[in-house]
Amino acid sequence: MAVGSPKVAVAVFIVKENKLLIGKRQACVAHSYFSVPSGHLEFGESFEECATREVKEETGLDIMKIEILKVTNNLFLDNEANLAEHYVVILVRAVLVDPNQIPQNLEPQKCDGWEWYDWENLPDPLVPQLRSAIKEGFNPFQDNFKEY
């Protein structure tokens, strides 16, 4: 199994009232799982810049008030697919610049489309790293910082 260096991704929880913007993935990793807009951090980019760029590329939406909520460390092993990946995921919260913006599916090869889902009624299955964070008490509608 080929193993590379860890990758860094930013996952953006766009909140609107008690809803989150979520899409069904069509990418090779986590195909047919539901996820928030997300993507890889590019060289020299801040987490906020990555969040802004990825949301714009995937949905056409403009976001603001970007806050880092949590960092997760995720190891994905799939022996059948001979796949091993290590992701550090920065979970951020943001709001729309204009609450009346409508999400577009600008990458149909990677996503089936975007819908607003109530926090109490999220789609299934969520990508493993989000499901795990939620199981551990992550809530994008609250501050999730832990004191150490």
C-alpha cells in the first residue's frame, strides 16, 4: 500500500439559521457520502482563504465571518482499494455575505448538488471525519473550543 505525506483540507460549515449547506460527493474518496464544501489547502494559503476559494469554486457563494472551530486528524485505510490517506482537516464556520444567495453546483463531476439541511436532520451517510467529529460533540452552531 502506497503511503504519502499527510494532506491538509478545510471543511466549511456554512450556517444559515439552524441549517448547513451539504452536498453528496461524487469524488473517488467518500463517493456517495454527504459533506460540507471542502478542499485542499494550497501552498501559502491561509485557512480562511482556502475556505473562501473552495466555497466559491464549488457553490458560487460568497462567505464571511470565517472562524476556525476544530482540527481533526484522520487516517483512512482501504485495503481492498490499496488506499491509505492521512488528512488533517480544519473545520471552519462561515455565513453568507448575502443570505439570499442560492448555491450552484459548479463541480457536477464532484458533487450531486447542494441543499440546506437542518442540524437535527442531517443526511446519511456523512463523510467519516464529520460523523466522527459530531459523535465527539462537535456542533458548528456553538463554539467548540476546549480548554486544556
